[in-house]
Amino acid sequence: MKKTLLLIIAIFLISASASYSQEQVSSKEAGNHIGKTLQVKGVVSGVFVSQKGNTFINFDEKSPNQTFTAAVFSDAKVDVSKIKEGCILTVYGEIKEYKGKPEIILTSNEQIISIEEKQE
């Protein structure tokens, strides 16, 4: 009985840690992973707020040449105030394609994994 309980606990811990481990790709590689839910990390090249209040965080190059975008729609309660051009940003979510470019739509603060200062 004790061995069975230990086995069940071990299986639970392994499956729990596997479900929380998240693969990470660079913003330049994100387009190769459409449809997958991953972490994407890259250098922010610009932050743009549209007339409708939607925020678009572009990576690596200025729009329209960005390699990846993190989009935050105006009705989402996501704090992007600390995200600045030149920082290294890691976001998490399903990578989708919009107008030929990969993007993740951010709907919660938990999808922002880290914001780092770019090291020279």
C-alpha cells in the first residue's frame, strides 16, 4: 500500500512539473511555431497604441518589418507600462498568425513572464 501511494505521488509530481514546464523560442523563430503555446523572448523594437486603444509590442525590427508582435486589446486588463523599446521581453501564449506575422494576444498579466533591461 505504501509503495502504491508513493508511486501515485511520484507520477503526479512528474506530470505536474511537465505541464508547467514551458518551451521557449526566440521572437525570430516564433513564426515556425504557429498554433503552439510557448514562451517567446526577444528585444522590443517599439510599442504602438492605436486610436482604438489597442497596444502592439513589436520585436526585433520596427513595423512593418517586425518578426513578432504581442498584442493587447483595449478591453484587456494587462499592464504594459513597464515595457519599453530596447527591453528584452518574454511572453507566453498561443502563437497565431495575423497578416503573415506571428503574434501572441495578451489577455492577462500572467502572460508577461519577464521584462529585462537590454545588456550592452
